[in-house]
Amino acid sequence: MAQKSLFKNKRNPSQKAVAVNRHGKVAKTKKGNLTAPPKKASLLKAYSDNKALTTAINKRNEKTAVGKAAHAGGRLRTMQPPVNGTADQKQKSKAAATNK
């Protein structure tokens, strides 16, 4: 059995070293949904079914919350994301703005 500390003059192996090329910059946390769909067809079908089910449940919960708030005399509206154009329209509008 070991009688001495295993990490006497070494750094703790559970800590990662700071990247050499960071030069004092703070690591940025990515925001938003970071889940990617699986690549296998069988898993992709299950993933899409689960995602559709989750979406339906969330919509139902939001409608229920709005109904309860309205019944209690308050006013609650669900926010819808703004309807943006397709990626092609965005690129065309950017190109038109830079050409002016």
C-alpha cells in the first residue's frame, strides 16, 4: 500500500491545463440548443419522433398556462419567434446592402 501522497510534486490530473493559444482570453459559453441529431437512420427516426412529441407537449403546456391565466382574470400571451426569411433571402438582402 502507498504510504505517501501520489501527487506530491505533480499537478492534479483532474485539472486541465490552460490552452497555450488563449493569451488571457475568457472561454465563451455557447448558448442555445447544442444537441445534434444522430446519424444512424434507426436512431434518427426515434430522435425525430421524440422531438415532435416534446414540441407537442410544450405547446399543450403553454396553451394550458395561457388558459389558466385568462380564467384567473390575467392576460398571458405566448411569444412567437419572429418569422425570418430563408437563408437565400438573407444573403440577397446582405448583398444588396453592401452593393449600395
